[in-house]
Amino acid sequence: MSVRGDLRAPATLAESTVLQSAVLEDLRSAVNHNRWLLALSEPWLGDDPLEIGSGLGEAAAIWAADGRKMTASEADPGRLARLRERFDNHPTVRVRELAVPIRESADHSAVVALNVLEHIEDDVAALRDFARLVRPGGRIVLIVPAFEQAMSNFDRRIGHFRRYRVPTMTATLRRAGLRPVRVQYVNSIGLLGWMLLVKALDGEPREGMPLKIYDRLCVPVLRRVEERVRVPFGQSVFAVAETPRE
């Protein structure tokens, strides 16, 4: 993470989108952290998932490595072009443009959205849109930032409308007509670092020595602990919900 001053809110959605792409590039170096979140999500995806907001395609590439059929999607034209280039002629990954609100239905095994829902003003309506894209009993798999108390200038600049707690995420899923299956905090120590470096010191989560040290030394230990113990707080909320079976 880097700490920089004069972090003013962006005047336009375009500025927020540019910042999102820059952060995606920087956080590719957080290899252990990213693999942790992808491993949490993978068992719930089924045989034909759709990813909402695939970014640079890092998750899709890993999830499809064993031959799984999946669809990667993007709304941003620049990231969409990079996805199409990356997965051109890929045997199992399809790339498509997709933006909320979604006015269609499909038969995917799951919809997965990693750090996407917080960017959507009407999250309940978005979840209902997601649900129409999966088969009856299919899953919605989410990772979102946790704790409103951690809302920072950076959150606002990158286009976050909110952060969640386990109870608020659970309630949001139910309001959308979904059945929560698993809702938990992830990356407990990461929340403390966020509160200090991003909120208190007005910094940005960017590539740098603090991020590298945390990812290489702390994340593997933290992952082993949290795989055995449910923690009472975290940097993110991980959620899985099912659509109605009828």
C-alpha cells in the first residue's frame, strides 16, 4: 500500500473507472491474497458460472484452468477489450459485455461478483438481476468490502456506495429473494491495515513493500487460521446464496 495526500473525490464516473483499472493492475501482485479469495469462491461455482465484472481476467483464468466452462463479463470498454484479447480462442472461457441493470435471463450454475456489488447503488435490484442469470437452486457468490466504519475517501473515489457487515449482507440477500448459505468475514488483519493506511492516513491500496510483506508473510498464516475459525471482523465479507428452486 502507498500513502499519498490530496486524494480528492473524482468529478466523473470516468475518473473512477480509470482508478479501478489502475488498482486492479497494482493488486495483481497480492498473489496469496487473491488466491485465497478465489479458493473460497471456487467450490460454489458449479460447471458453468458467469463472472460479473471480470476486470483483467485473473479470476476467470484460474477458475477455467481445470477445463471449467465459464463466462467472463465486463461493462467497461477498456477492460472488456483486454478480456477479449486475453481469452481469444480460449477453449472454455467466453467473454461478453454485461452491465447492470441486466434485462435478460440465463441458465448458469452460478453468478460470481468479486468486489462489484458495492459499486451498484441499488444492490437489491442488482442481486435480483443476478438471480435471473442462474438456474433454479443456482448460487450467487459475492465478496464485498466490510464495515461502514472503514469507509474512506478512497472508497468514495473508486465508486463505492457502501461497505457491509455480515448482518447487513444477510438481510440484503433475503430482500432480493435469495437464501443465504454462507456469510462470513475474511481477512481480519487486513481490516486493521485498511483502517490505518487507507482511512486514517488517506492512502490507496497500491503495490509497494507493505503490501508485498503482508501478502507473503501474513496472508498464508491468516488463511490457515480463518479456515478453522470464524472471525468476528474482516476486510471483506464473503457470501454465498441460493436462488429459489421453483
